[in-house]
Amino acid sequence: MVLPVRDWPKRWRACLVIGVLASVAINTGLTAWYFSRLQAARAGLSTSAMEPQHADDGADALGRHHHKFDHLTMMQNLPRDVIPTADNGRRLIIIGDIHGMDRSLDRLLDHIKYNGDTDHIVAAGDMVNKGPHSSRVIARLMELGASAVRGNHEDRVLLALASAVEEEEFQEPKESQEPTDTIDNSASPDFQADGKKRDRKTAHQLSKKQIEWLAERPLILSAEDLAMYVVHAGLVPGIRPINQDPWAVMNMRSLIEPPRRLAHQVPGQDGDFHDYHFGKDKDQDSAQEGNANEHVDASIAFQDLIPVDTHEGRKWAALWDLRQSQICKSDRRTVVYGHDAKRGLTVGEYTFGLDSACVNGGHLTALVVHVSKKGHVKRKIRQVPCKKYKR
């Protein structure tokens, strides 16, 4: 016979009450964690004090490719106190795709004689994936107080995490737990071939704070005093930055004309660049960079061009350079980007492509920007060789 609860001994009733309260507390905590983790993985609301501008439905001019980006920080200004001027002696150091190559990052910082008192680092996206130590790279950038933009690989990791949380497949690391950077070499070929699983693996290597930091990165960083934008993949000329397609900013390599594709593709620039100097208004050496506008039709309607992530059509950077030559000087902007390892280091009149395939044994590249005493913006490209990472 089962006794009513009121007839149980006091000790039994106390245990029952404690058990119920513990169950409620555990369920409440798990629910709170679940939704906080999901919110962070879905890109999070920016808490920056730098007046970020967010993308929402209908805000972009193209809107052809991307998934729905809730609360994505589209554009953000770099803090004024890190921008080089003629008087402050500061440097802005923009680094191309790092892809988990933490030792190469340290060598590059040594090569440029990084000084935390006068230098500010900006990572041009794709800091994670492919290489061995994504979490170490993010930890280093956070330690240095670096700025960064979201690349397609950061976006993939955040999406994979959101998906894993929704499917209840993600194990939450403790706040004090060090992120694991160990590469599981015993993983099956099927696992290695599955990009989604690799993205989830990267997400598991990151701490909660690192994931939140990634989620808060904007797509576009603006340094208005230098007339410069930093993005991961590119910008469509003729469209305001805040109205760009988020997918294109993180993924595009070329632009095609509807309904037919452009007849000629602008050739990429080849060559083993190391240390070169560039002045803001000086002509570039055509032997080094080539004539980026040689095959570009000046009558192109830029706003109608379709961004693609292949190398078909026209190189977006060449079209950006052309567009800048058509507008008044005060409206011209330089774009610094990464993403295009196949084309490698590419220098245009108003564009700098910094992805030089470090993870594949190329170079890790930085654009070092400072302002002379006479107020001229100076740019210097610095590189270090990378040892190919064998995945």
C-alpha cells in the first residue's frame, strides 16, 4: 500500500521537496543556457558603443544569395583613437586570412615589430577553420584588442553552432574550461569531407567568450579619416556599404552582368610580393600590379552586377577601381579585403587583396598603414612565409 505524502515521515517529505526544487533549478538553468547559446550562435546583438549599423530584411540592394541574417552588424566605425594621424604616430595593421595559423601570426607580428602602444590590428576575416589552432588565433586577437570583420568561415562556424544547438548536439564548455585545439587525426574520411561537421568541430574548440566575440564582428569596418573600408570578400561598386548583400560581402570573388556574363575576365596579378611602399595619391608601378582596368567597360551599370563566389566574370576589385576613377576625389574609398587565395596578393589603385594562401604554404600578409608628418597616408605590405598545414 502506498502512503499519502502527508503520512510520510518528515525526512521523506524533506527529500521530496529538495528533489523537486533541484529539478526545477536544473531545468531552468539548462533552458537559460540553451537560449543564451542559441542567441550568441545566431550572431548576437552587438553591444558595441561605436554605433553599429545592422542589416535587416529588405535593407540590401541585391538580396539574392544570403540566408536570413538576424541582428547582424553590417557596418561599424573603427574607434577614432586607433586611427593613424600626422601627430599620433600610430599604425593600422590589417591582416589577411589567418585560418588558424597561430605561429604564422606570431611571426608576422614580430616581422612588423608590433607595438601594442601604437599599433592596432584589424583581421580581414577567415581567422578560423582549415588551420590547426582556430581558438589560439582568436584568443591572441582578443588579447591584443584587435578589430575584425566576419568572413565566410566565421559565418559558417556560427551557423553550424546554431544548428547544433537547435538539434541539441552541442556540449556547452564550462566558462573556466580552456578551449581544446587538439586535431582529431583519427576522424574518418567521411567526417573530414563533411564541411558542416568540420565547422561544428571548430565551434567546439572555441570558448563561449570567443564565440560571442566572433558573433559581434561586423561585415564592414570603416576608417573614414583614411577613406578606407575593410571587408572579407568585397563590395559591389555603386551600392552604399550599408545596402550591400551580406552574402556578397563575405563570399564574392567576381561580378557578372545579367543576363549574359562579361566577355572578358580581368586577369589576376601574379608575382612574389614582399615589402612594397604605396602613397595615397601616387601612381602605382604598373609592372608590379598590372593595369586592372584594361578590359573594363566604362559603361557598366554597377548596381545591376551579380556577385558570384567563382572566378568567372569580372574581378570585383577591378570594377571598384574603375568606379572610383569616375567619382569625385572626396568620395573615393579604398577597400582592403581577403578571401581570394587563388588570385593571391593583389594591389589595385583603390583595392588591396591580402589573402596569400598562408594555410596552403603561401604567405601571411599585412597592410601596414600610417600617416606621414605631412599628412600623407602611407601603406606598406609586409609578409612572412607559412609552412603548409597538412590536414
